[in-house]
Amino acid sequence: MSQSIQSPASAAPDTRHGAGLRADLGPADRVRVGMITFLISEAAFFSTLLMAYIMYMGQPMPGPTPAEVLKLPLAVAGTICLLLSSVTVHMAAGALRGARMGAFYLTLAVTIALGAAFLVLTAMEWRELIFEHRLTISRNLFGTTYFTLVGFHAIHVTVGVILLTVMFALAKARQVTQANHDPFEVVSWYWHFVDTVWIAVFTLVYLVGR
Amino acid sequence: MAIVEGATPNGPDRAARHSAGGLQRAGARPGAAAIVSTWVTTVDHKQIGILYTLTTLVFLVIGGVEAMAIRWQLWSPDGTKIGPDAFNQLFTMHGTTMVFFVVMPMLIGFANYLVPLMIGARDMAFPRLNAFSYWLFLFGGLLTYFSFLAGGAPNVGWFAYAPLTEYAFSRDHSTDYWILGLLVSGIGTLAGAINLVVTILTMRCPGMSLGKVPLFVWMMLFDALLLVIALPPLTAALAMLLMDRGLGAHFFDTQAGGSALLWQHLFWFFGHPEVYVMALPAFGIISEVVPVFSRKVIFGYESVAAATVGIGFISMGVWAHHMFTVGMSNTLDAIFSGATFLIAVPTGIKIFNWIATIYGGRVRFDTPMLFALGFLAMFLMGGLTGIMLAAVPVDWQVSDTYFVVGHFHYVLFGGSLFAMMSAFYYWFPKVTGRMMSERLGRWHFALMLIGFNLTFFPMHIAGLLGMPRRIYTYSADRGWTYWNQLSTIGAMLLGVAFAIFFWNLFVSYRRGKPAGDDPWDAWTLEWATTSPPAHYNFEKIPVVRSRRPLWDLKHPEDPDWDHE
């Protein structure tokens, strides 16, 4: 048998049943599918933490309770920061695709600043909870579930700020460009995801659970 | 007979081409340091697959020795050979090892090696992430086993129920090693699963639509998706447990209002999909081996594929059947019991598909097929006792007895491990270029089948007689002695069977019969390239038009695409 698997007899791919559709898939699609799959796993992770929070919500326990110590203003300010940052990161992605680098750097810098501001607000809130209300992770079930849920989210925001900063540096080094905008695209998806998780956390912890 | 142009087996630069392509011994022998350096730094999917497989074989020996020590302790009533403390460590480490460091990573290793070859790709989507997955798996395993040197191995059982795992009851560090080992290897497994999903979705060769992939690839896709959804809850639960133990949090601390039940829900939400994570690739192996050795197309490709999707979805909703005895409401019991009965349907569909494939075929009883037939019979028995356990009253009677131990060993050993042995005999020629010995293979199969049934069938009876699992000894008047002694004899037979297997691997690698590219006259793309494949797999990316591209090539007068 002298034929090969690329021989003319079989060279024309079958176009019925959508065969050959993947011919236009490339490395960019790998990055996109990879990020979507990763975000599905992250959603499963945060769902678990949210379920644990819901399970212990409103259980009788020694104080301090959420109603006594959680204050809305700081949390609302943080929420505004994150929601605005989702808008700016979206603008940055559009600017990069349109090769408007000035607008890209500006909106990306604002996004990074808003993310950092959220972390500062969280730190201020935690300082008050820990040093004034003596609420720690071991104080009661509220402390346990609150610090775990908000803490894991804050870790994700921190990672996001680092990723966005790396993207800023890579763009400055001409590694992330209009032609190569997919890495930034998927980082922006991650950022949107982290913001979405915060909406769930904020609703549960500060609105429903208080 | 080069099936792929350019990938000729006797090309002048064969040695050079294969220097990074498998277990091939190159002509000019590089130094030991160079070999180690090649393997440590590799990002080639085939080498990583081999690393996974060899590592899991080491863990298989360790886990097997632990099992034999357990059986040795249970040989006689009032046994004192090992003692209760070591016994607790042995059954914990046996279960943890076999689930997390043998079956799951071995199947991921097979997928690593085979999936890119089967879909006509040159590597996984993210080769460096792939290497990262392997090394995290290895270090997770080493971390768990380091506990032996650090004062004692984990002794809380492989599902580590709270509150026993809380600091108040397990004050040494063994449980921390267990948590950290699983966390580390779990992150590696998650990365590997994401890599597989992306590879299968974006790297298929021209013409290979998702409806034309080999069933092993299809099942690995859903296997990886199950891991993506089921592993993070375990990661979260392990993180919670770690915070309970290290930072004084109260998730599972019943004295401070925490819930031991929460751990059970979270662990089994991972744990039951995990059962299918270990079963689906085995189904995939069987779906490749059975048609080739029956000389027929798989019966009902579409229904096997659809049943896989069904199993994937339903397996997310059956976890609390592990918890019937903790006192859930009757409603919940009924829901989870019903879901468990339901999952038997797609699994049964597959069994019928495989039997219908064999029916009327010109069956060749080579060793891979023997193990596949063994799988069919043994897995069926495990499935049937699973249906018994899905009935809540039966479960109340036999939960946490040796009946359950017998059941899940029929599924995981009789199912997954038999399929993995089939895979070893089937793909060893592709990986090494040499056939495994058929004579030793038949001995291996016969002894394993007898030893397996001798070990695990009596456990059902001991369980029905009331013997609880995890007890380190029993008194002579319970009537369990005879059944335990049968199990122990069987375990020793299994030890002999595996010794033959390892000897077969060793001698066949050294002086097995040269295999050629396609020793089984098979139909999937991995057989179109050389054995072992060059590091780039295919010189030219293949183009396919049907589910059996090599059949089309060998039978141009009657290609498959006319019939699909």
C-alpha cells in the first residue's frame, strides 16, 4: 500500500456534516477556549464557597454578627470601583483592537487603579473588622465564612491587577498589539468574571445576609 | 508500508528523529545526565504521557503492597500482625493512592499520549502547562507520602470525614499532608483537564468533526469537563479544612456550630463525578479495543457518544447516595436514589453496544481483548451491586460494610484497572515499537481474573454477614474468618499476577517482537505513524473523511464515508 493518509484520494475533506469547520482554528482559539474552560472551573469553585456561606447564614452564633459590624458605604464604594473597572477594561480591549494605543494605556491604567482601589477599600474594612470588632476567621462562623469568601475573591482581584499590569508592560514592550490582542482579550474576560463574582458576593454578604 | 508519507520506519535519520520520541534507544547512547535532562525538561506530550504512566505504575506497586498488608492483617481473627494504628494508615493511604495517584493520573497519562495522536495533532494545546500538570501531580504524591517520614501517614480514611479530621481529633500533621498533597495534585489535574478540553476542541485535523473523533477522545472530552466542574469544589473543601486546622476556622467544627455534613456533601459532590472520571476513559479504551478485535465497526457510535453525555450530566446529581445513612429527609433519599437508578441506563446502553459489537464479529482473543472481556463481565457485576446499593433500604443495611468494599472494587479494579491493562497490551507496541509477550499476557490475565474474584467476591458475603469496613480485626465467633482468608489468598494471587505483568513490561521492552506501525490492523490515526511516533507525530497533518481513516486507506474500494 503506497498511499498515504494525505493522498489525493482522501485529500478533499468531506464538507457535509460541518466537517472541516475547524480549519480556521488557531492558537488564538486555544487561548480563548482555555480561558473559558478555566473560568467554568472558577465558577464551580466560587459556587462552593457561596454555598458554604449560605449554609451558615443566619445561624445562631456568638457575636459579632453581620448586622452589627458590616457597613455598607465601604462595600458600595468597592462595588462601584469594580463595576466601573469592567467598563474601562472593555474600552481598553476595544481600543487595542482599533490600535488606539493612547486610549488603551489610559483606560487600562484606570482599570488597574480601580482594582487597586477596591483592594485598599477591602483592606480598610478588614482592619476595622479585625482590630475594632475583633472579628477574625476563628471568632465565629460568620468570621469563618466571611473571610474565606471575601478573601478568596480578593486574591482573585489581586491576581487580576497583576495580570493587567503585566499586560500594560507587554504592550509597552510591543508584545501585546493590535495584531496580538487575544492575550489581553482573555485577561479582560477574567476581569469581568472576577467582577461578576463580586456582584454575587456583595448581594449575598452585604444585602441578603446583613 | 509507510502509511504516512515521510514517516518511514527505516529512514536514515530515524535515531535522531526518535531521540525525543518515546522509549526508543537511540544508536549513539547519550549519557545518563543527558537522558535525565531530556525527560525532566520535556514538554512533548508522548514523553509526558510516559512519565505519567511510569509514575503511576510506581504508585500502583506501593498501593498494592499496602493492600496486601491489609489482607495479611485480616488473615486470622484477633490478628496482631500490624496493629490498629498502622492499619488505619494503610487503608487511608491505599485508597488515596489508588484513586488520586494511580487510576486518575494513569488515565490522564494515556490521554496525554493518545489524544493528540488520535486527532492528528502534533502536541497538546499547551505543552508547557502539560509538563506543569505532571510535575504538580508527582510532587502532590511525594508530599502525601512524605508524611511517613514526618511522623505518620494520614489515618482518617480516603474520604476524610469531619469532624475526625478537625485539629481536636487529629492533632499530628498527617492530615495536613493529606490535604496539601491532594491540593497540589488537584491543581495539576485541573490544568491537565483544561489542556485536554482545549486540545480536543481546537486541535483536530482537517475533516475530523466532533462526530468523527475516536470514542476514546470523545470520552476524554467529557471526562475532562467533569474534572473541570467537580475538582474545584474539592479544592474549596480542602482549603476550608486547611483553614479549620491551621487558622481555627469552624467550617466543619461541630462544637462551634460547623457542620460535619457539609464536608460530606462537598467531598461527594467531587467524589461521585470522580467515579465516572475514572470510568469514562476506561469505557473509551473498551470502545477502541472491542471493535478492533471483533473486526467490526462499533455498534451504535452515536448512542455510545450520547450515553457518555448522559453519564456526565447525571453523575453531577447522584452524590448523596453515599450519605443515605446520615439521616437526610425521605425526599432527598428518594431523589438521589432515583438519579442513581437513572445513571444505570446510559451505562447499560454502553454495555449493550459493546456486546452487540462483539456479536457476529470475527473475534480475535489476543490479550487486549481478553482484558476487555474481563472488563465487561467484572464491571457489569460492579454495576449490578451498585444498583442494589442505590436502593435506600439495602444501603441502610450494608452501608460501611465489606459489601460496599466489594462493590466499588468491582467497579474500579474490575472496571477501570482491567481496561487499563487492556490499554497497556493494546498500545505498548505503539509506544515502544515492540509487542508484549502474549504467553505472559495470558498468564497475567488468568491469574488476575481468578485472583480478583477470589479477593473481592467473598467481601460481598462478609459484608452481608455484617463485617464493617475499616476494622483492623474481628473475633473468631463472627463467622467471617473463612471469607477473609479467601480474600487474602486472592490478594496474594493478584500480587503474582502483577509481578508477571511487570516482568512482561520489562522483558518485552528489552526483547519483545518488533511491532511495526500497525500490529493489530486497527483503524485510528495513532496507527498511521511509526512505532514509536516521531516527536512531531505526523510529517504531514492527516486529512480524514470518516471515523476509521485507516480503514478508508486500506480499503479504497469500500470506504467508510459511504456508510456513515
